Amino acid sequence: MPPSKVPPTIRQRRLGAELRRLREQAGLSATRAGELHGTTQARISGIESGGYPVSAERVRALARLYSCTDQALIDALASMTGGRTRGWWEEYREILPAGALDLAELEHHTVSMRIASVIHVPGLLQTAEHARAVISDVVPSLAPPDVEHRVSFRIKRQTILYRDEPVPLTAVIHEAALRMGFGGPAVARAQLTHLIEMGERENITVLVIRFGAGTFPSSGQSVVHCHGPVPELDTIQLDTDHGSEFLDAHAQLMKYRTVVSRMEGCALAPADSRDLMHRIVREI
């Protein structure tokens, strides 16, 4: 079967990358792995790049070949098979950058999430009006229809917080983000009220880092820690001026887990965070 002409999704690429790591840990070249598995080096490389569809049975067979004994990891990798996920985000494939669709797919499959943000309220907790104000201010400027596409996409991403089994989310937000005032007083007030209400949902915890709380590791960019079914399948997503960046190397995961944990340690407790947000609402 030839490689798919459609670029692989982040989930397909991650599955292939993990299989490559298992092969390399076993000390096998792609050529040797192909010989032992009864296939070709090109097929092994295609699987590892996410270009070839792979079945759960093949994943388990490759794991045996690579002497992997971590059953939880093997089960998690097998669950990632099945080809491209036809999620709602596919409607935006010709409209938005591929990285935006990758983020929606990553969020859809994540087990739980932690987000740490200094300047912006996390997109999953934004109102449509707040999102519109933020997106309208990007450089280069977007045409009004493109702004609305991005706003609707951001709001649809939030369905993971409301579904039958909602994703648990912890959002660590600096007080600076609460006082930015995007969209003017009315929009800012509505956004803070929405954030307070979302923080009262059972699956959502909102923690605020106050001004004067001291130093913490962050350059101001948003850090999203998406938990996989096993720690090896966690993913870090960073917002940059050029779009989303996805990190999954062991050293990167260790670094940003620590970053988010240290920021969380600087934050107020949930109740105190809500009190501060209420106070800011009254001040607007």
C-alpha cells in the first residue's frame, strides 16, 4: 500500500515516533527490523513516519520484536491505530493551519491537561468575544471571515470540557492575564465571570499567580501539558508566533512538567484564586 497523500496527523506521527524509539532501544536498524518482521525497510520507515496505516496487531508484533515488556505502553500504542481520526476539526483542513488541527486532535484524545499561561487566558476557557478580540489583533491582520473561522474553531475545541467524560483541566494563570482587558471593560468583565464559573465545574481547576508571588520558570509563552494514557505518551504544546510547537522527547517532557509544576506551586489555592478574580471584576 503506498503512503497516504494526506499528511499524517499528530497522533499518527506520535505512534510512529514511539515505534521508532522502541526499535532504536532494541538496537535494530530499520532494515534489520524489516527482515525480522517479514517486510521491508521502506515499510518500517513508512510506519515510523506515520505515512503508512498500521493495525493494532502489527503494533503488538513490533513491540514483541523490540522486546518491549511495558504492557501499559503497548496497549496505549495499540489504541492509537486505526488511521486518520475523522473528527470535527477536519472541516477546517482547508481553512486553518495544520498545527491548529493537530492541537484539536491532541486535546480530543488527551487524558487530562495542565495549562500555564502568563499573558493570555487559555483558549479552552475563553469566551467568543474575548477570543475575537485576541485573534483580531494578530500580525499580519486577518480578514474578518478568517477571524470568525478561528473563533468558531476555538469555541468548538472547548467541547472536550463538556462531553460525557470531560477532560480534567488545571489552568494556572498569572494575574497579568486577568488584567489585560482585551476587548474593553465589558468583554474583560464577561471573560473573568466566565473564568470564575468554569473554575467551579468539577473537572476544571483555575489557579492564579498573584503579582509579587516571586519568580517562576516561564518566558511568557503558554505551556500546555497533555497527559497521555501512560506518561511516555505525554505531549507538551507551546504557543509561538508561528503557530503550535509539539514536544515529546523525554528531556523536553521532563523540563516542561517541571515548569508547569513550579508555576502551579506559585499559585493561590482555588478558593483564593476565585476571590482574587471576583475582586478584579469589581475593579473593572
